[in-house]
Amino acid sequence: MSVIYDRVALIGLGLIAGSMAHAMRRAGVAGDIVGTARSAETRATAQEIGLCDRIVATAAEAVADADLVVLAVPVGAMAAVAEEIGPHLKPGATVTDVGSVKKAVVEAVGPHIPAGVHFIPGHPLAGTEHSGPRAGFAELFDNRWCLLVPVEGTETGALERLRGFWEALGAQVEQMDPEHHDLVLAVTSHTPHLIAYTMVGVADDLRRVTDSEVIKFSAAGFRDFTRIAASDPTMWRDVFLTNKDATLEILGRFTEELFALQRAIRTGDGDQLFDYFTRTRAIRRGIIDAGQDTDAPDFGRGLSRAQKAG
Amino acid sequence: MSVIYDRVALIGLGLIAGSMAHAMRRAGVAGDIVGTARSAETRATAQEIGLCDRIVATAAEAVADADLVVLAVPVGAMAAVAEEIGPHLKPGATVTDVGSVKKAVVEAVGPHIPAGVHFIPGHPLAGTEHSGPRAGFAELFDNRWCLLVPVEGTETGALERLRGFWEALGAQVEQMDPEHHDLVLAVTSHTPHLIAYTMVGVADDLRRVTDSEVIKFSAAGFRDFTRIAASDPTMWRDVFLTNKDATLEILGRFTEELFALQRAIRTGDGDQLFDYFTRTRAIRRGIIDAGQDTDAPDFGRGLSRAQKAG
Ligand SMILES: NC(=O)c1ccc[n+]([C@@H]2O[C@H](COP(=O)([O-])OP(=O)(O)OC[C@H]3O[C@@H](n4cnc5c(N)ncnc54)[C@H](OP(=O)(O)O)[C@@H]3O)[C@@H](O)[C@H]2O)c1
Ligand SMILES: NC(=O)c1ccc[n+]([C@@H]2O[C@H](COP(=O)([O-])OP(=O)(O)OC[C@H]3O[C@@H](n4cnc5c(N)ncnc54)[C@H](OP(=O)(O)O)[C@@H]3O)[C@@H](O)[C@H]2O)c1
């Protein structure tokens, strides 16, 4: 593959930026990768593992002469970073981000982008529960979606270039408007995360009652929740604070349905439970058919145990 | 390994019984495995894949001369099966079950077990979202827990034999009383399943609004829920109907905490969210340290994608 951006600046060096660095190298689409992070510790680690071609101390320094600038910090930190880099952006450069919420980022970053610089918000729908500069890997975006959320007046050329870049990193690209993005993600990601955090919190309270049994006997259901609830607290705090409306809307619907099922349990209405549990199977089928998850039982965990045992 | 029970009868031939059949053969602990299931179709499939040494048409027939009888049907079907087999059980035989709820099974099955037959309820904490006679595999119980719930007056010899049997199938065995079992499982399995079903149900409602986007963009969080919510509707209806009190108790706590977090989102209390999300990480760590789950990012899904890509 040939170079798409001569110089790419990564602001923030966590799971997503790190994976982008690995994937850019695999694809050969960046001439030169410059990175920076808030803490000296993260910058030192990135240096040590050779995550980028060059690590610099400030975001302002990083964006100098960059053709693509990627904001890969928590959503709540985007405004301050944008304000810092605004005056140093090269005319004709593209600024994008990878934040999990889009309307808030458009509002926080947009005002700091000078005329002559393209601002194209984005969100790769790929992640793990790990974070930090060592968590990234080149395959993270393979066959995953990356949603681009162009603001009014985005130049087609700049948009197509960014699309080609993400495709080279392994992703499939789709466009969406910010409000719609935030609603869809509230359903597929944000509310499920809040629910998982809550359920694990409840178990933690009960741990004092049931000792460590909750951990010991965590198979089936609960341990899947604990994986989700092990995600970075800062990232998720920012997601809920900045995607408040859509999250509260979906939470409202969730609570309504939960109460209906709770009532069915209380009154012993087996038919209602059975019908509800039958309806939800079709969605799983759809996800597997769409290639968005494995059909291996228990995500293939059983399989890998078998291999270990064998 | 040497034979522990000369003849084992499996009543019900789904995921759990099927996995037991495979694991019994791997360990060589059963002289002879006889199986039966409600439908002719399941019996024919079991016959075709050679799941047991012999498939018979009725439970009464299956238990004749069996040293161990395993009830592996949904919890709500246990009473009728116990009533059917009661008169046909061999003196000195052991009857156990694998139901996900224990207090209700003790009450439903106990009265049908004649004097001279050992009744030792059990529950292997292992499963996948798949079901039926083709879903089983020998490794399902490896390094998983099997909880035995002996009723009053259980003979030590019979109990130790059943413990040895489950250990030969790969499991670690622990004893628990029925009420405590049902509470712990309400936390680690039953309530998480209800919540997952609910969240997927909400997404299904919204699907009419957001088209198939919920499926398409299901990465991160939601698709884990869909796996849980793809589990067998009959099994789960019965679990909630028979473990009503503990489930409603945990659901009540869950709703309280969810409302507190919802309020924190509404009022923008980032500190409360951050603290809550930090606390829950420790539990994940505990589960991984206890060997109950993989530490591979995203359950190793990313890894298997990488291997496929590579
Ligand atoms: N993880 C996912 O599953 C996922 C998926 C899609 C999108 N995203 C989005 O991607 C972005 C980055 O997430 P990540 O998972 O890569 O996070 P991460 O691994 O935790 O890394 C975050 C990076 O941002 C820096 N940072 C944190 N707070 C900052 C602040 N106040 N000012 C400046 N820099 C700050 C950190 O610097 P230090 O290391 O020096 O603290 C670190 O380099 C977030 O907006 C998130 O919403 C995440
Ligand atoms: N799946 C799990 O994750 C898991 C884990 C631990 C314990 N358990 C417990 O294990 C038991 C079996 O679960 P499974 O996953 O093996 O289920 P499964 O794969 O769905 O198999 C259930 C078996 O029970 C039979 N059956 C269903 N309804 C019946 C009825 N009314 N009367 C007589 N037989 C009936 C079925 O017969 P047909 O095939 O002929 O319909 C089938 O052979 C349940 O009590 C469940 O709570 C399940």
C-alpha cells in the first residue's frame, strides 16, 4: 500500500492510538508517525516500545507539519486539546478524533479548528477492556466499522482520503450524523456498559455477604459483565456525561421493560417470559450472520480451554 | 480411570447431558450410558451421533438398573420426570440433577424418591448459549465448579462417589445449601441473564427505528449481551419462575443502584460515576486471578480474528 498521509500526529497514546500506530505500519499508509501523551510515563513507555517514529512532549509540537491529526483522548479532554493545537495546525491538514460520543466532540472541537483545516470526526467501533500504550494491536480494526461524522461543508476530497485511510487500517467505513450516532451507540454500547457496571457493583456489595463466592462461581453471564465493567473509568465517565440525553432515553426504555419482566416473574407469567426470551434470539442470529461476532460457543472460550487441556 | 457407576442414565439429552456423555467417555467412569429424551427427534439425533451406548423411549425404561440417574431437563420439568421414574429406581441407586435452581428441585423431586435411593441435587456451573443433543462437548466442565446440594441425611459414601464422578468429568466440587445456592446464582447468573434479555429486547424494539444498525454496529458491549440472551427460552423461563424470590431481591438492588447512577448522569456528577467504575474493576481482576476467565482482550476474539487474518 502507498502512503496516504505524509505525517500523522497521534494525540493520546492509549489503546486506540496505539492500535492505529500498529495498523498504520502494517498498511504502510503513514510516512511518519509522531505521538504525544499527557504523562511523561506514557510517553516513556511509547518510546521504549517504539510505538511511533517520534514522541514529543506537547500536542502543539506534535501537530506541527502533520497532515492528519488524530485526537485519541477521552471525550471530556477533547476541548482542551483542540484549543492547544488550534493555532499550530498546518493549512490543509485534516483533524479527526476517535471519541465514543460525537455530538459533544463536534461542539467541543469544532470552534478551535481554523479555516483551511478539515475537521472530520470519527469513531472506530472497536475496542477491548484494556487500555494504555501497551494495549494496542494491529488487528483491532479488522472487519470492524469506523463511523465518520462529517460536519457541514466537509470537502469531499478530504473525506475520501480519511475513508481510504481507515479502510487501509482494516475497517469498513460508514457515514452518519452526530445525533443518530449517539443514539445508536447509546443502544449498542453506552447503556450496556452502564448496566454491566451496575450489575458488577451490586455483586461487589453482596460480596461482603457471600464472601468471594461471587468471584469463584462467576461462570455464565456474570463474568461477561465483569469484562465490560473493567473498561477505563475516565473514558466511560466522559461518555455518560457527554451522551447524557440518548443514554437517559435508552435507560428509560430499559427500566420500563425490566419492570414488565419483573412483574411477569412476580405473577408467574411464564408465557410472557418465554415469548420475550424467544424474540431476542433472532438478534444474535443477525449479528453472527453480519459477521460481527463468532458463533463458537461461549465466544470460543471453551475451545481454548480444550486446547490448553489437550 | 476406572468405572465409578456401572450404568448411568441420562434423562434429557441436551447440552449438559450431552457434555456429560462425552466427558464420561473421556474419563472412562461409566460402564454403560443409557439415554432418553422427550422427543423422538432428539432421541434419533442422539442415536445417529452415538451420544450414548443405548437410547430408549421412556425415562422409566432408562432408569431400570441404573446406578446413577441424571435429571438433565429444564427445572420446571423435573417433578413430572421424578414422578415417572420413582417406582422404577433401583435400590441403592443415586439420583442427581443438573438444574440451575436448587431449592425448587429439592422440593419437586424429593417426594418422588423412594427410601433406599440416594437423592443428591447438583449444578455444574458450566454452559454455553447453545442447546440440544449436538451442543455438548467433553471439555465443558474442565476447571469449572460443580455445586452439590445434599439434602438431610445424605449418606457420605454416596456423596463422595458423586463427587469423584464430577471430578473425573473435569469439575471442582463444592457443597452448598439450596437457599444459599439460589442466592449466589441469582447474582452470578440469573439476574445478569434477565438484564441481558431486557437490553436485547429494548434494542429489538428500536430496530424498527434504527433499521438493522443495532445489529450492524453491535461491537463493544451489546454483542456480549446478545450471546447471553440467545440461551434457551424454556430453561430460562423455568429458572425465573422457580428462583423468583432471590431473583426479585437482586433485581431490587440492581434497580436501586441503576437509579443512583442514572441520577449521577442526569446531574452531571462525574466523580460518582468515576468512583463506581473504578470499584468494579477489582472484581474482574479477582475472576481472572481465580482462573474463571481469560485475560485475553475481548475474550481473545481479537486474537482469533488476527489468526484468521494472518
Ligand atoms: N477503549 C475503547 O473500547 C474505545 C473504542 C472506541 C473509541 N474509544 C475512544 O477513544 C478515545 C481513547 O480511548 P482509549 O481506549 O485509547 O483510552 P486509553 O487507552 O485510556 O488512552 C487514553 C489516552 O488519553 C490520554 N489522556 C487521558 N486524559 C487526558 C487529558 N485529560 N488530557 C490529555 N490527554 C489525556 C492518556 O494519557 P496518559 O496515558 O498520559 O494518561 C492516554 O494516552 C476515547 O475518546 C474513547 O472514547 C475507545
Ligand atoms: N445450558 C446451560 O448453560 C446450563 C448450565 C447448567 C445447568 N443447566 C441446567 O441443565 C438442565 C438442562 O439444560 P440444557 O442446557 O442441557 O438444555 P437443552 O440443551 O435445552 O436440553 C434439554 C433437554 O430436556 C428435554 N426436555 C425439555 N422439556 C422437557 C419436558 N417438559 N419434559 C421432559 N423433557 C424435557 C429436552 O428434550 P427434547 O430435546 O426432546 O425437547 C432436552 O433433551 C436445565 O435444568 C438447566 O437449568 C443448564
